[in-house]
Amino acid sequence: MLKGIPKIISPELLKVLMEMGHGDELVIGDGNFPAEAIACRIIRADGHRTPELLDAILKFFPLDQYDKAPVVLMAVVPGDDVETPIWDEYRTIVTKHYPEAPEFKHMERFSFYERAKQAYAVLATGESALYANIILKKGVVVE
């Protein structure tokens, strides 16, 4: 155990977050995301919801300040009649940690998958909300 590290952050996740450099991306995939098929590095967080993980990660994970949209969401497939209230939760969490609130980019499903294949790691969650997949682009720590 360490002081100040949220309990929801596993040792494996902490290691991966520490290894990541500026511009590297972390995918947080919902329970339906094809994480095993896409990831070069996968971290399991089964049983955990994305909002709690996102909040814990953003306590110490710098978003890329040089990218106007360092947060990417999977866009709803045209014709899919789905509500996405989880996006409002994400906005609240990101704004809590980044009051200047960076833009969110919405990316078409298959383009999102292609980008996810290039990510440093995929965090596979037990999130049941639809279209709850999110990509975070890491920035630089400035102290």
C-alpha cells in the first residue's frame, strides 16, 4: 500500500501509468469493448466502473496540454438510438481535475478501434453503460 494512491488503482495500472510518456494514450474500455483483440498491453479492472477509474486516474495523470482535445469518446453509431448520460459524468470528472475543461473529441467506432490499437495500453473495465469507451492522451508533468 502507498499513501495517496486511490485503492481502485491496481499495482499493474500504476506501473503502466508511470511507464507512459508524453503523447502516449490510455484506452479505458467498457465491458463490451474488444480489449483482448485490440490491446498490445491490457490491464483488467473487471467489476469497476469507468467514472470511478477515470476520477482516480486523473488525480495524477496529466492530460496533454498541447492537444486541444486530449479526451476522445467513441461516437454513437448513426441510427443507434442510445442515450449517453455517462458522457456527462466524464465531463464532470474531467472538469473537476481540469477546470479549463479540454475539449472532447468524438470518433467514429471503427476509427476509434484503429486509434486504440496504437494506444500504449487498454484498461478493460466492467462498465455496462453503452458507448462508455474513452481515450486519454498523456501530457507532461509540470511542477
